[in-house]
Amino acid sequence: MEKTLVKPDRIHRGDRIGIVAPGGPVTREELQPGIRFLESRGYSISSAPHLYAQKGYLAGDDENRLQDLHMMFKDPEVKAILCARGGYGTLRLLDKIDYSLIRDNPKIIAGYSDITALLLALYKMNGLVTFHGPLVKDLTKNENRNMTTFLELVTSEGPMELDLHETTCLRQGRAVGPLLGGNLTLISHLVGTPYMPSLRGAILFIEDRGEPLYRIDRMLTHLHLGGILKDLAGLIAGQFEDRGDDSDIGHLLKERTYDTGIPVVTGLPLGHGDLNLPLPVGLRGSLDTEKMTLSVLEPSVSS
């Protein structure tokens, strides 16, 4: 059972933003454009001590990556935490995280791809609203619009609404429920662990990269066989980049949800593409295919 919902405080110009790498390794050259952009917007930067460490496909030892994450939540000067990149490795930290430390020091934390594991675990264990949004490594994508939109979300006092008219409606309907989701591969791997929140009554959003259609099929079928898809209030598919074929993912989504009756929309620009719209994880949303809108029904951060 999820904890009581906890919203992090909004950030302001001049606040300090911490950068961690809980997954794969990253270089200074890859992060410098994003760091310079954040500084140009008036934020100061705190880089984790092991930010540029590397141990094979990981950004250093599990212990050091975990230490960096704990340090950023503990530091009162750090008001928000951004992840450097995805890759792989976040899943390895979930059973070692000090969730009581994070519960006592709730903060904005954002990322996507491999970071999905951390976002969902923090929501499940602490009720913390987290943010599926940009990584520092690709802040300069889309002429900085991804980060600009994210900053608008985490500094705003009001709710948000996304226009879905450029997406495709696969099944009509209206759904209200918590917005949960992220990378489909990580969601599939979290199922059956203590760190996966219940998706009953949720509006699930999914995205992925480099997965051919048959593997996307396998993951959706896993959710179908587990009874998870039929318990959803709605389903939103983001970008599925580099699939290696031109097969119709919309057809697959309709097929795998044929017995649910839930509204299904595909083509929302979130995930690994150039445009990655940020979404708060855990807040109640409303999906309306008649109006073609996705609304977050309350502010994403507290004042």
C-alpha cells in the first residue's frame, strides 16, 4: 500500500540543484552543456563526488552511487536533484536506499529511462511525487525546451494540461487516476518486487528505446497476464525509439488491451525522442479523449 502523498517544495531562481549518476557512467564533456544551461537560468550546481566514476557499465560502485544519492537528499542546500543519464544500474540500489532519510528530506528528483526504477520506488516507499523528465546529459535536446518545460512545472503554483490533438486515440474514454509510469522495460522488471506501486486505477504512461516490437509485445503481455492492464484506468504510450522496424505499435496496444475497455492514446512526446514532456509521478490526472487533453489536477509541488 502506497504512503500518504508527499509533494516536494518548489524551486526558485538561485536555488542549488544536485546532480547524481545512479545508473550508467557519464563524462564531463557530456554534462557541461546541461550544467551551463542550468547556471544560465540562475541555478547553482552541486556535482556528486562520484559523478564521473566508472566501473564497466556502471557509474562506479553501488556503494558510491548510493552514497551520492543519500548525500544530495541530506544536504539542506540542495533543493532539487537531477540525474545525469540513464543507462543501467538504478535497479541495483533500490534495496539499499535509506527511505527514511528521503522521507524526512523530500525533494524534487527527475529523470527517465533507467531512472524509472528510482522514481517509482520513491513513490511506492515514501509517497514522494517524483518527475519523469529530462536528464542532464540531454538537456540541450530540442533547443533546451525540455528543461524549460520541466522548470515551468516545478516552479508553478498551478496544475498543468497537455493538448493531445497531435496524438492518436486508439480507444475513446475518460480516465481519472494517479499518473504512474516511465520506461516499459523497467516497469516490467519492477513487477513482483516491493518497489513497484500498485497500478490499480492508474493512468499508466510508457515509453522505451531500442526494443523491437516482439519484445514490447512480450512486456505488455507480461502485464496482461498479470492482470495489470485490466486494472488500469487509462494507458498513454509515449515514444518508442529505435525499434528497428516500422511495425504498428498502435495495433499492438489495441490488441493487448482489447478486454479492458480503457481509453488508450499513443504518440505523446515523452521518452527518448527530442521532445520529452515532463510528467509528475503519483499525482492524480485526467485523460479525456473527447477533449483530447491530459490534465494534472493539482500543482506538482508545494509552496
